[in-house]
Amino acid sequence: MTGIRPQEAVERALALSRTDDCIVIADEASTANLRWAGNTLTTNGVTRSSRLTVIALRHTADGVAAGAVSRSAVGADGIEDLVRAAEADAAGNDPAEDAGPLVTEGPAGAGGWDDDPAETGIGVFEGFAPALGEAFGAAQAGDRRLYGFANHVLTSTFLGTSAGLRLRHDQPTGLLELNAKGAGGSAWAGVGTRDFADVDVAALTGGLARRLEWGERRVDLPAGRYETILPPSAVADLMIYLYWSAGAQDAHDGRTVFSAPGGGTRVGERLAALPVTLSSDPAAAGMECAPFVVAHASGREASVFDNGLPLGATDWIRDGKLASLTQTRHSAARTGLPVTPPVDNLALTGPDGGAALEEMVARTERGLLLTCLWYIREVDPQSLLLTGLTRDGVYLVEDGEVVGAVNNFRFNESPVDLLSRLSEVGETGPTLPREWSDYFTRAAMPPVRVPDFNMSTVSQAS
């Protein structure tokens, strides 16, 4: 907060509140970034931002009305105005459908309330930047050009309520996107990271160089269904969209692919041909995230009344069967299913002993190997049919070898239907979704083989 520590802003807002209950969330963030083009660093910088959210709760004879207002860069002299704005919003609203008692006990280990907000800076790139410089030199020598950016955000969230809850979480979020261009077209690689200490620049750029070599031979293919190996990034984009679409309330109301014919949800139904598990865990190594609910506003998949509710490891799909849908306490009461709020990471795993991507390619008689997907859009929520484009390299594999690059395609696939047609699931590892990296970076996915991936039309996109 401008001129005031975020936890002090929370306490002051709570003290100024005139409604029956109040929830205050302070987010303090710092960001460091590097950008480069044509093997040359172009910009770097550090920024800071803050947001204060006040949720006023007004008890009435018919229930509890809620008003939520968020503002950026709120100074000490602006807190009271924000509190009054939230109270005015509550005064004009009908009782909330999702109203419930405030959470009084959060998870263990969410302390450090009095400590200063965590900060990032250019120093986070101390080990990464020299490796990037070496990669520029190698690319220049190989007549390749590297483009991309590295971004690191460290957000400290302070949550306080009139019920006495005081919780704090520090969330580091980093990502690297690399694009290489050369005679073989373009190739992309990306990775999510907490601190850049685990980023292997040489391995990433070496993989890009190999893909550009593959791309020096071009093969034109028509639209159709092809045996296709989807790398972890492409799998992440599809599974994240599935996860975002797995709201219990919408499923219970008959609106989604997870709605059961005749009413209710498909929880317990088999979705995948292989015993895959799609799960989230706030404590997952390398993907740690907030262990409690942080809801700045209510919606069909979030409730301000759940703020501070502890989060735990959750299987969304377990051994191929739909196990859970994202739930608030309100939707859980409606559906009769356990309370399973969303968690800010996602992992897909298959049977033990999954092969590496290279091993899967070596066992392919004839098929396609993708790099990534982009411009993904929903066509039909009832089947979760998605469309989108391939990007930065589609390669033809024959007799276990990549023999060249083919044209791009538009695809039409449902990630739910795709799960039912998997013929192989590889080894799970950290990855970065290409399409959704602005919103979701904490993912671990395997490569997968699909015998009949639907490349619906040829695309002229490059």
C-alpha cells in the first residue's frame, strides 16, 4: 500500500468497518523482467503494485448482503473511502445466495503476518542472465536468432476478517518463453519456475536448435486425423481448460460436459481409457501455491464467504474416473459433494514408468509431433469442444525419426473426449502452457499419444 504497510491497511480497514462483518485482502506485488530480440537484450526493469479489497457483509432479515470493492495503490488517507464504498455496495445488494459463516481457522503455516512483504528484483536473474548471454552467442554462431522474455512476480497476500482470521501467503511466479528463428522456421520453448534457479537455458536452446534443423525439410499434409504426440505444454493447455470448466454448480445445473443426463453431475464416471490422475496440491514440490482460499469477489466457482478456507490435495480425475469438481461451500451444499475449492496448480500423471518424449517418438511408425497450441477457443460447452491452431513447429515422424516439418493445422478436439482415446501417457514433468501462461504457470504434465487427433483444416498461420 502507498505509505502504509499492507497488514496495517488490513487492520485499519477492519477497524473502520461499520457493517456486521468485514473481510479485507491486501496484495503487494513486485515484478522483475528481461526481454530480448535478435540475440540482444532489449529491456529490463522492476515494478511494484498493490491492491486493497474490502468486502462488507450486511446482515438482514433475509440473509447476508455482500459488497466488494477493490482499488490499486490505496494510501492511508484512501482506506476509509474504500471501506465506505464497499458498505454502499452491500447496502444496494440483495442477500447473497452463497452466504455462509466466516471461516475462523485457516491452515497451519500461513503465518508471518507481521513480516514485511516479500520482494523480487533483477537479482533473481543472477544465474540465468549469464546462461542467456552464452545462448545468444551460440545462436549467433549457428545463424539463429533468439527472442523472448523472462518474468518474475512475487506477491504477498494478507487476509484479515472481523472473525479474527489473519493469514499471509507469499507467492513467487516466474516464467520463461524462448522463440528461435532460422532457416528451419520458428520454434518455441517455455518453462514455469519459482526462482529461475532450476532453468536450464542450454537444454532449452539446444532443443530449439534441433527443431530448427528438423524444419529445414518441409512436407505438406492435408487435414485429417493423425496419430499425434502432444508434448507437455500442449497437454497443459488442454487440461487447464478442462479444469477451468469443471465447476460443480454449472455441472449440477446441466450446463457443461460434466453434467449427468437427467440431472446431477458425472462424478464417479470413467472419463479416460488409461488410469490417469489429474490433481492439485498446494504443497506440490516446485508448484507450491496458496494453502487457503483467496476470493476477491463471488461467482459461480468462488465465494467471498470462503476466504481463508484451508485447501488440500485434491484429485479431480483419479485412475481415469471423475473424482471431484471445483466447489464452494455453497455449491457443495447444493450438489451433496465434498467441498473442493480450486487450487492454483495442476498435474496430470499416468501409470508408473511413463516414457520420455524422445522414447515415444522413437516408437512411432508414422505420426505428428506438435510443439504447442494457441488461440484456443470453446466451440461447445456441452461437449467441451475446443478449436485452435498449432504453432511453431509440427513435425512428421516416420519409423521413429523426425523427417521434416509440416504445415500448421486448425484442430477441433474436446479434452474430455481426448482422455477417452489416449493410447499412451508419458513421463510427467514441469511445463508451461503456451496459451494460458498469462493466467496459469504451475503445471506438471506428460506427453501423450492420441491415435486420431483431429486436424480439421490446414492453417496458413506461421
